[in-house]
Amino acid sequence: MTTVAATRPAPTARTGTHTAGRPHRSERRAGALLTAPFFVIYLVFLIGPLLVGVVLSFFNTTTVKDGLGEFVGLSNYSEVIGDPQFWDAMWHSVLFTLLTTPPLVILAMAAAILASRVRRGRVFYRLAFFAPYVVPSSIVALIFLWMYTPQIGLIPKIFGAVGLPVPDFIGSTSGGWTAVTLMTLWWTFGFNFVLYTAAIQDVPSDVYEAAAIDGAGPWQQIRHITVPMLGRTTSLVLILQILASLKVFDQIYLLLGGGPDQSTRPVIEYIYDTGFTSYRGGYGAAATMVYFVVIVVISAAWYGLRRRRATRTAA
Amino acid sequence: MSGAMARRRLLALGGGLALTGGLAACSSPLASGLTGSQPNTADVIFWNLFTGGDGANMVAMEDRFRKAHPDTSVEATVLGWGNPYYTKLALATASGTPPDVGVAHLSRLPLLAASGLLEPIEQTGLGELGVTADKFTPAAWRKATVDGTVYAVPLDTHPFVLYYNVDLARRAGLLDSGGSLVRLEGADDFIAAVKAMKTAGGAQYGAVMSITADPSTAWRCFSMIYSGLAGPVVTDSGTTIALDDEAVQETVAFLQRLTGGGLMPGNLNGSGANALFSTGKAGFLFDGEWQIPSYRQVKGLRFDVVPFPALLGPKPVAYADSHALVVPRNTARSDTRTRNAALFIKGLLDNSAVWAEGGHIPAWLPTQRGRAFLDLSPQRHYVQAAFDAQYDPEAWYTGAGSDFQNVVGGTITEALAGRITPKGAAPALRADLERFTTARPPVTMK
């Protein structure tokens, strides 16, 4: 993921019997062989299950019985699409994305820029910001649950001690969203931070030098050099973050159980609840397909938008 | 060219090695797993879902069986509680490689039986070993029966019970001359007792219960009180809603008398309830008896456990579930293996006093009436709850860890927190139930 490719030495043209651009037959075969393990895994664990899922979604398949069960046509789909609970869950996943994506991108960028400008202890800051990301979700949820616990938790106690009204972090919908957003921020922002840190190191130092000679202060350098130079990284971070946030499950499941009264249940938990807990595998598969289509549409739209913008700036 | 040859030969050699390795491993569980045959690594293969204190007790019972039957080997596998366990049990049975003995919640039995996953107990030879209806808590045995056929051997009954802090109760004047909780009768009596814990006893709260983010506990509490007034919330194997709106209103109004007046916090979660009761800041605790071992470890906490008194109805009701032993159906199982399985189940029943240390009431009457169990306190104080047990309604979607408990309990949680009025509770519950009664059942039930 290089932001400024021009700073890298261009690969020297290879000398050989074969013409440039078209690798030799044996090399092509080696390439195919080397990628074969990946393709096999991709087929067996991604394409295969996806196709099985498509088939299942047309049957009343259950996890307590052998085989596919009876064929039910499109009725699983019509039930999914007609279930307000499903659309509530979809909205919760989208809401979570809206709540978490902007701070996760902006804060990560800000922290990465600041950490890169620190003179001493740069490694410490980088480590400190990234460290929470490697903690498993179950442990993060356990720790935060203790801090949020009503009556006895650290955060409600602090609110009470300074005389503020104590929000019901796990028991109310708004409190639940606040709790899960804050926890996710602390926990996952390290990943975007690392992407930005890597991109910042790719910004050539002579640009800063030139700016400094022209009398640009640190703030102007950040605004007019660092941030624009990070543009490509930002769009990558943004799409990665949107897709990751749409796939939310563990934080909400572990911290709130999708509650109170399913008011924060994300769509993946809906699929889990119907497909596994209620044994309705076929129905769960249909819900997954609807969700899958939505994700693909969002990614495709984003990709198209980026390409159009890229061609426009190139023109 | 010769380089390519050498590489090819090396690859062939590697492949050959891998193949011989695979063949040699044919007798291993891994290979038999890949070929889909049952790995008969022991005479009895036993699956359960117990970890923690229950897990340790179960291991002790297995060890006792091994000691008594040195010729019969037992291999026990512990799987994750709830869905992970039931999914694996169902899929293993459906694909013809089930364990010989498994554990199941009786509340989950209707669906497992309707799916044809279980061997009727009559055909396992347990009857010849003396395992018969008259030796079990009647309520548990009834729940183990689906459509006239018994599919499970109940191991215990684990009810929702009333914990109380002995020191606070004494100060509140709630103890009789024998040092146990006075007889409470009816809602007013009960609320007065909770109030006394707070005012005279000096507790921060009269009672606590895990409410926030804990819909199952909310459902257990609601179901217990509601069942004193009306029958199951759904009937006809879960296809018809039979909700009694007045009973719902009365039940929720009662619960809100507790949470609305500051007697009981309406927004407390499991760890909060645990902390408040452990530190003597709450007089009563509403919870399952399975929490007893964890409170036993609290230094300086003196508590006792009793069944809930009759609250709204004329008779006390105990919301309960049971762990039971099942023999998953396997057409390829030999008679010898079935006999061993029966022997093992009998062995667990005989040793179920060990099991009772986890708080559970043994369903096997010879143990329940035996010295070893009657020496256990507070376990012996709430045995009656097993006889007043009220289980989840019979349907494909109910039971321990089910989405049903999650959804319906979610609404009760809202009511306990005061966000739903007693009048508004019945329509909300009806909407919840409709989601299940109108959904296409994964299996047809009678």
C-alpha cells in the first residue's frame, strides 16, 4: 500500500528470452501452482459455502435434521423481507457504522499525525495506540462490562461522584449505543492508526523541507501536505472501516446481547438467532443472502465512485 | 530440465509420504472422522455442556462410575453451553455419529424428540436396571415425556429460588424461632418482607435481581409469577397464543411495585446483583440455585435459600428446568454399547448427590431421600420447588438459551425497568409471541 509510488526505484527491465509483459510458459505454470493453495482454500471455504448457502435459502433446512428439508421456494425470502425485526437489525448495523466510522477514521488520522510529529518516545505512542487492537473481543467486552455495570461500575460511579446524572449504559438503548461505540473506538482504532502511520512515513521529507523553506508552519504543513497526501489511504481506511462496522457482531453481542429488548441487535446476530438458536438454517441462509447483497452493493458503489473520481482527477 | 525433474520427483515423494501417513492413521479418530464412521474409542462416549463447578462435579461422577465399573471405559467430551452444544449434538446425531449418552435440558426436549434424534428410554434397557417413573420427581418425569413416550432420564431440577441474607433477615425480624425465614403468603406479605429488609434490616436494597442485559432471568421471574395465575403462554405445540392479558397486567404491576418504589433496582445486571448480595447490601436475591457455589465462596456472607412463596396465585410455583440424560438415536449402535450406556446413566443417577453440590435438586428419589443429599445445606431447604416446577411451554422454539426466552424476556426487562406499563405489557408480549407462532417450524410437532 504505497501512497507515493514515484519515490520507489522503478523495477529494472528483465533480460531474458521471453518478451516483456508476457511471462514464459513455465513461469505461468509456476504462478498457477503457487496460487493453487489459495484458490483451493478460497473455493472450499468461501465459494463452496456461499453456493451451499444459496441452495439452503430455498429450503426449510434445519440444524436438527439431516438433509435439506422440504423445498419452500422464495417464501424464506419473502418472510425475511417482510420481517420488521430483520430491517430493524439491518438499521442497527448501519447505525453502528454511522456512529463508529467517522470517529474511527478522523481520530486515527489525527493520532497518527500527532504521533509522527512527536520527537521523543514515538515507538511508545505507536505501541500504546495499537496495543488495544490485539486484545480479543471477549476480554475487551468483559473489562468494559465491569466499567459500565450499573450501581457498582467505575464509570457510573465517576458520573455519580461529580454529580452528573448517571446514564444507564447497558440498560437503555441510547446508553447501549454510547457504551458500545466508546468501547469499539478504544479497541479498534489502532488498526486505522497503523495504516495511517505507514502512509505518513511514505510522504517524502523533501516536500516538507520545501514547504518549510517557503515559510509554512507545522499546522499549514499538516493541512496542506500531510492530509492531502493521505487521501488514498483515507479512502481505503474508510471502505475497510465501513465494511468492518457493517459486520459488527461480537462487541454488541457480548456487551449488550443485542438488548435492551433487541434495540441494538445487529443483523449478524439476527442471522445467528434465527439460523442457529431457533434451528431455522434455511431461513437464516435467506437472511444472510439479503445482507450479502446489501454489502456487495455498498462495496460496488464505493468502488465505482472512487474510480470515477480517480478518472476525473486524472483528466 | 533436470532441475524440473528433480523437483517433480521430490513432489511425488512428498505426496507418497503424505498418503502413507494418511493410510497409517486410518484407525485414529481423525481418520474415522474424515470417513464418517463412529470412533469407538471408549465403551461409552458421553457429551455434556458443563464447565466450572458443575463441570468438576460431573467429572467426579464419571470417575466414581469408572471406579465401580473398571471394565467399562468412558470418554467424556465437554462442549460449549447452549447453542454450540445443541447444534453439535443434533448434527452429529443426524449424520449418524452421535455419542452414546448426552445431556439435554428438558425444556429443549420437545424439539429434539420431534426431530427423531432421541432413543425412547424404554428401548435402552434402563427399565431393567430399575430406572422407572416412580423413582423420579413427578414434574421432571412428566416433562421428560413427549407424546406419551419418555425420551430422557431427568438428572436434576434446577429452580428459580429466593436467596436471603440471614443477618439482614434477623435484623428485619423475618426469622422464626428456628432461624429460618418466616412463612410468607401472597404478594403483600412478600412486599412487606422486602420492605422490612430495607428499612429494619438496613440493606441498601430490599431485593436484587439480574435484569439488565439478562432477559432469561427476567423471563424466569415473570413466568414463575404469571404461572400462579394462568396456564402456559402458548399452546398446541407453540402454534397458538394463550396469553391471559389480565394475568400479565397483574404480574407486571406486582413486579413494578418492587422496582418502582426503590425496593429493588430496575437496572442491575448479573455482576451488579452478585456484588450487592455478596457484600450484604441486598436482603433478597432472586436467582437460580446454580449460583449457590459462587456465593458459598464469599467470606462472611451468611445466606439461605428457600422456594418462592405463593405470590399472586393460591399455590407456590417454581420456575425450573432440568438437566437430563438422553441416548441419541444411532441405528448402528450395538446392544452391548446400549447396555453400557444404560449402565452409565444409572451410575450417574446413583452418584447424583455429588451433582447436588452445585445446587441442583436430584431428580432420582433414592438420592433425593438419601443421607448424602439430606446433609447438604441449603440444598435440602428448597426440595419442594422441584415438585412445584413449572417448565417452559412446549414448542419448537422454547427452552434454555432459546431466542424465545431472549425476546420475551427482553420485553419483561423493559417492564422491570419501568419503560412498559402493566397495561402495555400484554400487547408487547403478544407481538413477541406472534413472531414464533407464525414462523415456519423447522420440524413438524404433534
